[in-house]
Amino acid sequence: MIPYNCGSGRCGAYDMEYIGGGDWKCPNCGKIVAFGEPDEDDEDSGESLSVWDAADIYFSNGCDEDYMFGYTHEELVKAHGQ
């Protein structure tokens, strides 16, 4: 956290949380503040995992939520059944 006011004037927070993409979030009121340029590390590399590959990995790891890759359980179940 670095000292920076969200500017809402209501919450009084002076510690913003960096959430990536050049955006900061106020921990008190939840206001998102775009501040500066996005980091190069935040850019999408263009690589993605198909829902079918994700489903195979998800089920081979006992439906562990660490292996959902941004998909919902329902999406993975549906893809696994096809």
C-alpha cells in the first residue's frame, strides 16, 4: 500500500491498494482509481487455456479450485462431459 487518497471525500482512506493494470482500489469504499500507465507485466500475453483443456486439468486434480483457470465449476463440468 502506498499513501494516496481515493478522492471520494467520504471514506478518509489514504492507503490505496494496487490491483494491476494501472488501477488502484480504495480499501474503505472500494472506489477504483486509474492512475498512470498499466505495467507491462499486467498485459495479457495472448495465451489462454481452452475450457476443455482446463476441464481435463481441473478434474484430474480432484476439482481443486486452484485449477479452475477463470472458468466456473458449471462451465468445466459441461466441457468435461462433451
